[in-house]
Amino acid sequence: MAKETRGKPVTDERTEVKAPAAQDQVPEMMGTEFILRFYRLLKGASLYDRNNANIDRLVQEALQTINPFVQSQEQLFLKIVRDNFFFNNVRIPVKADRYSIFKIFSQEMARRMIGEVEFSQEMSPAALKDFIFLLSKLDEGNESNYLYVNRQLDSRGIHGVTVGKLDYLRDEDFLIDSERQKRQSKHIYFKTVNLVREVSEGIRTQKLINIRKAKHLMQNAVNSIMQDESALLGLTNIKNYDDYTFNHCVNVAIYAIALGQRIGIPKKQLSHLGMAGLFHDVGKVSIPKEVLNKTDKLSPQEWAMIRAHPVVGAEMVIRLKEWGELSARLIDASFEHHLKYDLSGYPKLARKRNITLFGKIIAIADFYDALVRPRIYRQYPYVSEKILGLMLDRAGRDFDPALVKVFINMIGIFPLGTLVLLNTNEIGIVVQTQEDPEVIDRPKICLLQYSDGEYRKGKSVDLREMDPATRSFKRSIVRTLDPNEYNIHVAEFLI
């Protein structure tokens, strides 16, 4: 329960947050350190027994943050509101290199329905160990967990630490069922594909276009990605030759929003980023389909037509008043997404310019999705690991190197939809990547069963799962496989 010593109550993300004053810098830095160490301890409690030397080490590391801070400040109070962290009422900014750890820690606490942790006096190693094992063993989704923990602490004579329940903010469905999330994401995805088709046709025929509907869908996409990034990212594996352009635009918007969230772009701007991704290729509506889908080598005239689409798209946006405040964003996205980081791409510039952040993000999303999916003129797409390797090689020339690193961390070593061979001689498809960088090579896998000449969905396994007897991982990835060689359409196993 909240105490008066905690100061003013923390509100949700709509509260205006001012830049921290000088005296707030200590809570900000210590808060980050506490979250990292507390997260590692909580994770350790799920992997090791309480007498393991690793647990003792992690307990000592956590105490090195907790006790000095409590001694100097009289309390250490962490509150989690959605994915926002407040440390002694100072909001902790989440930097890109820490995003994954903060995100998974938030999810772990949310599963236990714990939203507050307070230390009001120094802790002994034994007391902290008791507390962390209480937390690690809690039932998922039990709203009374905080009462149980506080009662257990009191009965064991452990004072100076309490927990509070997770705040529910009903204006968005927080912690919704994963299957419901998948259904919602599919609805958003296919509705958006149809919308891009409608808008493109409206632009081509100079009819009135429904921008308000597009904005609403992008707001829904932002909400969906903030709740469960993998649900929408999984849908980008859909491969459709006929609707390639429309699917591609939606995929670019999804990748862009997910990447933007990871680098801390505010929620409203994420919606604008999604819109910019959605219509970055608007200039292609003027190119005949036979040119876009041509399987032979393009003629110089056809290639000139392709290279002109960024400028044509920017001019289209300028002419259409319906875009309103989004015009500048859409112009940048259309004009810049093929310029390249070093400006060596197209269109050729009369003078140098700084590429906008939106332009840099969409260039990365556009490149990745264009290569990871088949085209009429390229039946077999590149495997994801090869594309990520190309992006790393071209970082600093074609792409912003810092954004490439964040994107690769987001996609993962084994991205959603990757077909893999396990050391158990089983094959499966990656259906969920791990946020924790320490186990990024241990995603969740849907095993495939072969019968009657085709592969069917089997059980799902988590590659973090360990054998209690040997304390080694039950399964590990040996190598990736090309789904084309097995005639496997991975999207069918993700949606």
C-alpha cells in the first residue's frame, strides 16, 4: 500500500514529465542500476536454487544498490506504470541499449501482478533472498499476489520491504490475452492492407481519400505493438504476390513503429511514423503494374521511372490537402527512403541535406522487408540472417549505424518465422523472440510434425527450458533452414 513518504502519487504517461533537476540525477542513475540488478536477481531465482553460488552473487550485487540508497534517502521506491518506470517518483528514461531488459522486467512483474516495490530499511542477504524467491514463485495473473507477499514477509519477520499491486489503466487493454491480441493484430493488419489499396486507388483516380481512417488504424497499430510487439511483427511474414505493394507498405509501417518505440519516440509521433511508413511508396501508384512486376531486366526508361518514385510521391503529398499536419512527415518519408545514409542513393541531390530520423528508420524497414519477402521476379527471398549481415556491412554508408544495431536487436538472431533445426533433430518455426539479450539465441519454437506429405503445427517449446537433472538446456538451435526447400509457408504457423 502507498505510504505518505512516497510523495506525490505517480500518474500515467499522459502526465507532463519535466526534465529532471540536478538533484534528481542520482535517483535516475541509481534507478537504472537497481532495475538492472533486481531484474538479474529475479531471473536468477527462476533458474537456480537458493543455495546456488550465483544467487549469492546476485543478492550481493542487488544489496550494493539497495542498502546505500536506503541509508542516504530513507527509502527506495519503484513503481511501474505500463512500461514506464518511476524511481522515488522520478521517471527513468529507457535508453535503446537497455530497452529489452526493461521491457522483459516489466512483463515479468506484470505477470505477477506486482507494480510497486519499496525498501524502507537496509536488507540482510537472507532477507532479500527470501523476498526474491517469494516473488519468483508467484502465480501468474493473481491480483492478490501483493497481499500474499506482504503477509508472508510479515510472518517471517522480514521488515523494511513491501510490494504493491499493479495499476490497471482501462483506457487501453493492458495485459490482454495473447490469443485475443493475435486476433486483434490480424484485424488491424488486413484492414490496413485494404486501406492502403483504397488510398492508392483514390490518389490514382483523384478521388477523396479517408485519412482519418488511416490515422485511426495507425493508432491501433501503435497500441498493439506497445502491448505485444511480436503479434504484429509475426504478420509481416505473410507473402502475397498479388498484394505485394500493399503488404509491403503495411510491413514497413509495423517495422518502423516497433523500431521507433525502441529508441523512445513518443506515442503520438509513433502514429505519425506509422503513417509515413504506410505511404512511403505512394509515388509508385503512377508506375504501371507491368513495370513494377516485370521479371526481365528493366529498360533504362523503366529504371528511370522507378528511380523517380520518391520525388513523384513527395509531389503527390504536397498536392493533397487531406494529409494536414502529416504532410511534412510523409514528404520526408517518400523523398528520403532511397537516399541512403551517405546520400549516395536516389534521387540525386543538388546540395547536401540531413536525412530526418523518420527517413532513416523507414529506409531500414523498407530494405529489410523488400529482401525478406518473395517477389514475382524473385521467387526465393533472402534468409533473414543474410539480410541482417548485409545491413551491418552497409551501416554507415546506406543506413544509420546506431539504428541498424537497434533494429537487429529487435528482429533477433533468429527472427519470427525463422525455420530452425534443433539438436534433438526436430524442426520448428520461431514464434516468439526473447527480449533478454542474454538468451536472445533461445526463442520460443513451434515444433512441426510431418505426416501425410505435409508439415503440421505441433507443440510450442521455450528454448530457455532446462533439464532439472542435468541443469542443461533441453533443446538448442543447430542451424537455420530454408523454408522454400521444405515447401513450408511460415506465415500459416504464425497467424
